[in-house]
Amino acid sequence: MAKKQTENKIEQKTDNKKQKLEKNPMREIEVEKIVLNCGGVAEKLDKSAKLLNILTGRTIKQVESTKRIPTFGVRPGLKTGCMVTLRGEEKMALLKRFLGAVANKIRKKAIKENHFSFGIKEYLEIPDMEYQRDIGLIGLDVTVVFKRKGKRVAIKKIKQGRLPKKQHVTPEEIIEYLTTKLGVTVE
């Protein structure tokens, strides 16, 4: 009889802890940023930068190579890609458009800790995009990064701290967020 009472108390305590974790606003996850990138060299790189500029209306950062790959003509310092990071309020509207390009389906293996990524083969698949003759047909990659409140502790310069493992966003939590808030099916 005494064992059952102690077991019931232990179960009640664990249930209370779970309820507190679910209600804790510091445990809620949110989209931190969306990173769009395209690859290419020379003329294709210019077209990729134009595409990202049309999609976002922001300045584009060009990425330089650090490796030497002679078969592709790549050397250190050569510009081989471009990227743009989206933060703020317009990122969610763009994310819904990008997810519409892949029919609101994401593979489960594309979801990792703190982020998920997917590719769009041609920018014409994005809803409300028209063909641009000077760009041609180009694809792009989309990476969505998640965070919890309190991540600034690891980023700030003065009194910088470490984030514990429990502060990371697990793939299961990302899947739950995608299915409930964005209506995405995970395969």
C-alpha cells in the first residue's frame, strides 16, 4: 500500500514538471532566420544574385571559395555563391511561399537539430513568380533556423555564456511546429 502511494506521488511530480515545461514561455520555439542561397560561378552567379534580389529586395552577400578544385576551375578566393539572410516579420510570408513551392511537404531526414533545409529546383515553382528572361531557370536552397528565447546569452560579447543541450530545438519539436502552425506534412 505504501509503495503505491509513493509511486502515485512520483507520477504526480513528473506530470507537474511536464505541465510546467509546456506552459513555460521560455521553452517556446520560434523561427530565428531564413537563409537563401544559390551557387554558381561568373555569369551564373550574377543571375543567382538577381534572383535573390527579386525574391527578397535585399542586398546579397557573395561567398568566396576556400578550396581548390581544379576539375571545376575553382580556386581559393573565387566567388562561388551568393546568399541572403531574412529576419523580421516578412520572413514568415516568404517561408509560406517557399513551402508552397514544395507542395507543403518536407522529408523527415531534412530536419536536424535547430534547423531544416530544402531545395527548390526552379524558381518558377514558387507561387506568384514569373519567368525572368535575363535570369533563365535557376534553383535555390532554403534553410530555416529555429531558436528558443535566451539564445542571446551565447551570442553577446560581454559576459557570454553557454547554451545547455536542453536549450536546443529537437527535430521532434520542429516537426510539431511545422504540422501545427504551418500545416506542413513531414514524410
